[in-house]
Amino acid sequence: MTQDIGNVAVAQGFEMLSTALANKQQKMEGQMAMQLLQGAAQPAAPSPVGNLGNNIDIKV
């Protein structure tokens, strides 16, 4: 009987460890996904300074 209780306690310990490791892995994957998305984001084009080059007339 006491051996059965010990086996249940060990099984629950392994289950908790497995849950903690899975949670940690999910957090790391989420961080990696966010880093990938941030790295892929295109920076906004800077607005032109002054009037030079804003108006270009092309005649064909």
C-alpha cells in the first residue's frame, strides 16, 4: 500500500515537471516568434526634407 502511494507521488512529480517544461518551451517559442516578427517588420520610410525632389515632371 505504501509503495502504491509512493508510486503515485512520483508519477505526479513527473507530471508537474513535464507541465513546467512544456510551459517554459511555449514561452520560449512565443519569444522567438515575436523576435522573428519584429525583425521582419519594415521600418517606415523617412519623410522627405525640404522641397527638393518632391515634384518631378516627366514628359513622354
